[in-house]
Amino acid sequence: MSDNSILEARRQAEICNACRYCEGYCSVFPAMFAERSFSDSSIIQLANLCHNCRGCYYACQYTPPHEFAINLPAALDEVRYDSWKKFSWPQGFANMFDRSGMIMVVVLACSLAFLFWLVNTFIPEEGEGFYAHMSHGLMVMIFLPSFLLPLIATGVSINRYWRYIGGKKMTLTELWQASLEAITLRNLKGGHGDGCNFEDEDRYTKTRSALHKITFWGFLMCFGSTTAGTILHYAFGLEAPYSWYSLPKLLGVPGGVLLCLGTGGLAWLKTKADPNLGVARIWGSEMAFILLLFSVSATGLLLYAATGTALVEWFLPIHLGTVLTFFLVTPYSKMIHGFYRMAALVKNQTRSG
């Protein structure tokens, strides 16, 4: 954790605490104004509560060129990314992704796709659908540890964060209220409820909030599709491929479309946002994650469209390579922000409760 980023965020928080103009803007400010002094842990908690909507920046009278030089979104953004690296496990992977996220994603996805293509070419299988190209047992052998190990790494990271900020035992009510805030993206509505200022300076828009929701529900539907397929396979002995009216397809196809639309839109917004109100040095790694998630959904839809044709032989390795890359980089990419933000919202509920 950079001492300079903590010190700068603390300086700005103390000025904001004296001004209090932005009291109703989001969850950051009531939590900030409840403090009389700011420890390192309280600054990190405020940073992970921040959704970087940037409304406070355009409302503030002390932004540059004022001598106070308040840029709270950028200051908290710096602390937030430093905190993800501080609590990550193993930490070296987070530092590597921070420096070369785009290169890592491209190289890893291409390499894994090539390996899956080699398996598909030189170890032919017999079966229907995808299993004609790669056995179910081989897929499980590859993807099960690739899912569980990043899940463990994420759990270790969040536990470190929770202990550092002084997280305590939560009630079901507090967890429910935090979940509602996360699902509805209440903190992206801005101080007047008209949206945030992420992509269009002082003009409020709800575009970012809408795209986040589309991405979230698309991801959730795709996850539900995979879960439904797993249950059908192991509990009922019904193996893929599934018909278009089956639950895996009814969830997976629209979920993939939503995920494509949401991530594509977020990537577009990122090109319009002011880089001075965030951490410019990690722009590439953030964009790499968004495009990776877009690739996962897009290749999945292409694979579904190619079912029954010779194109499956080419699309399957590409799709599996992007999916496996997504799993492997989750604890060190922008995907981790959802877990930290949820923990921060729960901690905030335990404070206010």
C-alpha cells in the first residue's frame, strides 16, 4: 500500500469533512462524516465504498486550480487499487496484472486456446455436440481446479480486507440491505438521483448504471445456465447438447447477449471518461478485463450459433481459452471489485446499524 496515496486521500477527506457540501451524494460521505480522524483502514474502507461516479468532483468548489486541489474520485481510486494489491493472494500476480494486464490477457487467452485446439486435434473424442471434440471428463479435470483455486485466492483476499477494516459479525438484515445497494447500484444515482458524471463531465446520465445492471444480470444468467447444465448432467443424467427450450439455453443465450451489450457499452464509456479522475496507469488492465468478459460472451454465442457445423472445431478452443483466462485472472483483475465493494457495503451497514 502506497503511503503517499493514503496520505493524499486522508488530506482530501479531512477537507471534505470540514466542508460537508456533498453529504447526500453517496454512501462515502455519511461514512466519512461519521469520523473525526481517519486511520489507514478507514481510508481504505471509504475507497472501496466509492463507485467513482465523479458527481462530487463536479459539485466541489475546491477542485483545481483551487489551492486545495480536491480530486476525491482520483484519490480514492488510487487507494482502492492499492488495497486490492495489498490484500491479494498471491500478491505477485496482482502486481503483474497491474503492470501488464492487457498483455497477460491476450497471451494467456491465445495460449490456452491453442492448447485446447491441440487437444481437440490430436486427442479425438466420440460423442455429441461439444463432447465430439473434447470429453466431459477432460473439461472437468481442467476447469474444476481453474475455478476453485481463484475462488480460494479471492476468499483469502476478502478475508484479509475484512479483518483489516475491523469487520465484525453481520446480521441477515445488514447483509440484505447491503445486497440491495449492490444490486440496485444506489450509489451510482448521484446526489440528485439523476445518475452519475462518469462519461460526460458535469452532465448527469444513467448510462453507466444501466450498463452495469445489464452486465450484472447477463453474467448472472450465464452463471445460472452453467449451474443448470451441471445439475441436469449430474442429478438427472441429462447430458449436453441441450435443446433450445431447455433451462441452460433459455438462460445462457439471452444472458450472453446481455453480457455482450453491457461490457461493450462499458468499454465504450471508458474511452469517453476523463482519465484524470481515476488511476490512468491501470487503464489498460481495466479495459483488458472488460474486453475479456465481452470475448467470453461473444465466443459463447458464436459457438452456439455454430452448433452442428465444422466451425465448432475452431470456436470451441477459442471460447474455452477465454473462459479459462477469465477464471484465472479474476482475483487480480477488475472482477475483484465486486467482492470488495460488497464487503465495504456490508461493513457500512454494520456501522450505520
